[in-house]
Amino acid sequence: MEDNEDSDKKETGPTGLDWEAQIITSHSPGDKSGTQSGEENLPMENNKSNKSASPDKIVTDVSNSKLDNNWIAEPSSECGKKDMESGGPIAPFTIQPRFANFLETTGIKVLVRNISMEDVVQKIHEGSALWKVRGINKWFQRHYKVDIDNMSLVGESKKWWSPGMSSSSDGSENAVPLVDIAEVREGWKTDIFNKVSSHSDKIKEKGAATDEPLLEENKCFSVIHGPGGRETLDLVASSEEERDAWVTGLSHLIQSVKSLYEEKQYDVWLREQFNEADKDNNGSLNFDECCTLLKQLNIKMDKSNAKKLFNQANTNKQKRDGDQVLEVGEFVAFYHALLKMPEVERVYKENASEKTQLMSAAQLCTFLQKYQGLTDMDEAKAGDIILKYEASNLKDQGYMTQDGFYHMLQSDMFNVYNFDHESHIHQDMTQPLSHYYISSSHNTYLTGHQLAGESSVEGYVSALKRGCRLLELDLWDGDDGEPIIYHGHTLTTKITLADVLKDGIKPYAFEASPYPVILSIENHLSLEQQRVMVKLMQDILGDMLATDPVPDDIAAVPSPESLKNKVIVRGKKPKGTEIEDDDEDDDDDQDKIDYIDSDDGAAQSKRKPHKPLATELTQVINVCEGKKFISFQDAFETYKCVNTPSIGETKAYGLFENSPDDFVKFTERHVTKIYPHGTRADSSNLKPYPFWSVGCQIVALNMQTEDKGNFYNDALFRSNGNCGYVLKPDILLKKEPYSPSELSNRYSKTVRVTILSGQHLPNSAKKGDIVDPYVQVKVRGHPLDKQKQRTKVVKNNGFNPVWNETLELNIKVPQVSLIYFSLRDDSSYARDPVLGLSGIPFNSLSTGYRYVRFRDLAGKNLAPSALFVHVSISDN
């Protein structure tokens, strides 16, 4: 940091010029005249589309006070590159609007990054007639195309046209945003195609006449979309070539759009705001549309101030229907005139040069070491960061502007959730399976209600793609001699084991993670169909299936590393070579099945009937052998390391409250599964963190449900590259002394979170008005650490509220704690609406100046909504 100069001494900038001079020259193409006043409206240079403009101002003054931070400075290309501290002459700086590349965030040229794709993309942009398949005898011919402007796959018919999300009877798939498409699959690889293809095969065999086209797999494809990738749009093309064009072109565009969202998320968001405000789609906004936009941006402003900003941004003085309008480039200026981040500005000014208002590599290095905890930072690395985040040509001379500093702090590198933990598998993966938390799904096949919901292969695909490593298969005898999966004796639909293995598990098991997938089977099969199950697993999964028997003297279960790319079957098996009954009476009320009475449809509880266990099960069950849990004392005496119990929610809570030390001791060696109470017919979830705090590896959740249980689960498993395995802390592995029932201050920490400011906070769906936001910071983990702190309410500002409040959390067992931020809207409702959530395991909490990124309960990223915070951690 440089010493302060006397206040009456003139400051000189890097050019050696007097920074008090106000020399601003404006020009437009073909106009070589200039003006010495910066107060006049500046002509705008047309962009490629000739519909919008970008300012081009040449100035010698880059002081923040004069440029309002809505512009970034670039030395002109013709200027000499001299060291800024040398005082030598440098040509004037070119000032560009912040996020000027906003104008280049859509369009075929941006989305099509491969010349060979242009014809294919043009073809699907024009569209073609496809059959939409919704079930047996439910075929609809529709014209589909890709709407490049709205980045959507759109359905069209004579009855309707849906440029946006449709609420027509034909369903919401009429317009599917490309960014919401999870994948495009060839052939018959969805539940609908599996059913319809079976029906079609029967028609072929009978030679029966039909108005529907015969289903040929080489003409079929499916668009997987929606929350969690659980919705399908199943389509049939007229030829294999047409199908291939759609699959190839769509896949390319989806990848491009998602890359665009990642690279230019902020720019894309800006474009969406403009499009939302532009109700009549003419590429400009009148004043009324801008006022609507202000409300969408959570900004409360009286009309006189809004009109003033509108007039300042309206440099072209364009009119539409007699009204002044803003074009796209003017909208960018209008937007950034609103965007002020005073807390970021304060931090920047405290660490930049007072003379130049610029930050050198040395100053950035000091900031990163002192405030961000990056002790290994040096000037060379700081220089690389400047090159990465500074947009102006000042980066070539080793300087960062406030705008570059803002972008740096906005990057993943400075998320409050440790980015290295989130993006990489960084933990030791060579310890026994029992040393890890395992991301686990309950009744994976269900997409909704436990008693009357749909069973679907998509449940397995969705779970695997989000990093889940334990899947449940509820197996029953099928009518055709092959096992089926459904929630037995209920109204849930049925799917075949073969389809789940072939279309779900085999192709997707290791897409998100290379570490082992565990198939937890609930076996209601007859002997004959148990043998069929084993054969199907062996035939379909092949070498993926873990089949090596475990030695009798095994001392610890294998590690995730040693079981990479393997599928483990978890279940009970006969102890010898003879057929044996599964005759262990379950005394846990949780180990019951919900049945639907055939007479009145009422739910009833019955115990599972005993089933004989086929000897063939020993061929596929090895390192995770199911065993009834009676008590900890019994388990300590009789369990082998490979024995794994399933404990229902109610019994597990009792053990957690009464015997937490034994729970920790037991789970150190044995993989333990906790599953939800049978009365959770609505597929709600238990809270997983109490069981994690005593070392339970498997807390099975209904992953189709958007609730706090899955929010906590996602927060934890992001902490090791989302690979589905997270190493338990040393206190749960006997590596450090710990007793959950007798806490000391040995591990206590104090976390201080200063909530500085927010930006672009979401609207409240319930309230429908500009939000009055406040922030809660909570701790979940050990029961004695449960706590909550909150800020004051900021009235009528969801755009850039400022709190500058410090919240203090004292945590006794930080190793098992989750810190989570809850952004809420103060309202007259009984419960204030939740606008966004962010959960971080304590060990992944980053210190220093950080951004908190929000998600909703569905896991959807709510960017660019964020909090700017400062975090510090100290010993108690």
C-alpha cells in the first residue's frame, strides 16, 4: 500500500497527466471532430445488428468519480506500452461499457462453434414434422424447431403456436429451454418407449393394421429435461438421417448454450432481463417497460428518478410510436447506472493506490495473502489473476481496475464454498467404505408419491447423474417370469429390472463419479425369480459387477478406490450353500411395507412375509451383506465388518438420543443405512445431519422431493467433487478423542460472518412485490450446536441491499457442522418466504471476502443472486 499524500497536493495518474483535467473527446464513425465537454450526449456506434449501439469514448481521465464505474478503461491499441510508474506518455484510454460483450451472447454464430455443424443446426432451426409419443395409442404429429432467439426447443401445430412456455393441453414440453435439457438419447431408452416398443412388437407379430407408424428404434430419440432431468419428450423422426440430425444438432446446441451460461452467466442474465421487459419483441424499451423492469429487478424508485435515469441512458433519442425508447446498448448503460456495489468499492479503494485508483500485482498479492488467506500467493500469481479477470488493456501493464477486482471476487475462486473442494475429488479415497458418508437414495424408482406415484427408470438416471452412489431396488415377481420394481401392494406403476439395469444403471453408473455404485435390494422374489435377478445382473452389468467373494478373515471393508467402476449388490444372502429362509423377525416398526387394501384402497401396514434365499445370491452379494440389527451390544459381538444393517427412522432417533457414543463406535467399522418412516407417504425426508453427526454412512432420501433433506445432502456431497463419497472427520474414526455425549471446548470455533451487501436477489413468488430482505445464518450438526443469527430487514431493495452486520456463531463440534445461509423476505405471512439457500460444510467454508451463491430447494442455481460477505474463523 502506498502512503497517503497531502490532501492539497495534486495527484498524477499513470500517464503523468494532471488527473484534475477533464479532457473527454467523443466521436463516431466518419466524425473526426471532438468536444471538450463530457456532459453532452455521446453518439453511439452501431453494432453488428444495427439495432443497438455501444459507446466509444476517448478520455484521458479514468478516475472512478468521473466514470461512475459503468465503464472500463482500455489503453488505445496505437498507444505506446510503457510502464505506468515511469511517468512516460501513454495514449488516451478507450472506455467501453461494462459487460460490452452482452450484445454477443446469443445467435447462431455464437452457439455454433463448429463450422461442420452449421447445416445441421440450420436444419433443426427450420424444423421438421415429428411424432410425439406419450404412451400406447397416444401419438401426435407436431412440427418441432429450435428457436435460436429464445434458445428453446419449440413445438408447433395448426391449433397453437408456443414461442414460450405453454400451458396448453399438450403440455409444457411445447417450449423447452435448451439450458433445461439434461441430454438427448437415441433409441428406446425411456419408460414410454420401453412400453410402446413392447406394444409395437406385439402388433408386428400379429400383423394387425394401425394408423400409427410402426416404431423403429433407429428413428426414435428422447429429450430429457425438467427439474432433476425427470421429464421426457419422446419423438420419432421420419428417417434415421433426420433422427441423427436432431440428436447431433440438439446435443451440440445444448453443450454450447450451457457453456455460454457458464462463461457469460451475467451477460445472459442481462439479456433475459431485457427480453422480459421487451414485451412486444421489437428490440427496444419504452419508459413504461423500463418501469416494469425496475420492479423485476427488485428496485423501488419513484417515477421522477426513473425518468431521469432513462433520459441519461437514452443517448440515441430513438422513438417508437412517438415515445422515447432505449435500445440494447443503452439498456446496458441504464442497468449499470443502477448497479452500485458500495461495499466492493470500499474494499477495492482500501487496497488500491490512492493516487491512481488502480491495483498493482504487488497490492493484489498483499490483499490475497492478508484478507483471503492465500498464503502461497506471490506477485507472479497475482499477475496471472490480473490477466484473467481484468478486461481492459491495463492488464498488460500489470494493473487491475475496480471492475476487474469485482469480476475476480465474483469468480468461483472466491465463493464462500471452497471451490477446490467443490470442483475436485481432494480427499483420501483409499480408506474402508465405512469411513465415508455415501450419497443415498430411498425408493429410487419413484418419481412422486410413495403409494400412488410413477415408477420410472428416470429415477435411477437422475439420481446417478447428481452423484448418488446407493440406489434401492424393491423387487417383486413379474408376470412374465422376470422381476419387476415397484412399491409392493400399492398403486405405484411397475417397471422391469431388466430396463433399470439396461437403460439406467449400466449407461449412467459412472457418468458423475468413478466410485462404486451400491444396489440395495429389497428382496420379495420367489426362488426362481431370484435366480433370474442374479442372471440379469451378471448378463447386463458384466465386468461392472463386483463378484469377488470376501475372505473369512476380512478385517475391514474395501475402499472406494479399490472398487472404482464397480457395482456392489447390498442385501441378505444365505449363510451356507443350501437354500435358507430369511427368517429374521424384524421388530422395528420401520421395517414394514405400506399396502393398499384391495377392497377400500386404505393404507395398511403388514410385516414382510419370509422368503427363502437362493444360493445364487452368494455370487453377487459380498462386501455389503445385510444383517438384522438388534442392539449395539449384539452387533459388537456378532457382526463381521461386511455386515450392514438397515435401521428405520424412529429406532435410529432413539439410538441417536440414548446411545450416541455406541453409534459412533459402531459406524466406525460398519456401513449403516437409515431410511425414512413408512408414514412418509408424500415422499418427504428426514433430516440427515443428526445421523451424520454419529457417523451413519447411508441416510437414504427421496431424491425426487425438493426439501431441506436434499438441500443438506447436496451441500455435504459437493465437498468432495460431488463424487458421492465424503470422508468422515477424524473424530468419528477414533483418530481423535471424541464423545458426542460429553462435549468439551477442545474443538470449539467461533465463526464471524459479516453480511456486507447483496445483489440481484430473487423475487418472492408469494408476495409479488419488491422484497424486504434479511439474512439468517444457521448451524446444523451436533444438537448442542443448533443455532440461528439474523440481520435486520432492508426495506424495498432486492437489487443491491447493504447490511454491514456481523453475526457470531460459537460451534463446539465444527467437524460435523453445516453452515447455511437463508435469504428471506420480511412479510405479513406466518412464515417469511425463503428466497434462496446456501449450505456449506464447516470444513469447506472459505474465509476472507467471499460471495455466497444461492440455490432453491430444487438445487437450481439462482445466479446472479448473491451475498457479499466477510468470514473469519478463530479458536474459542
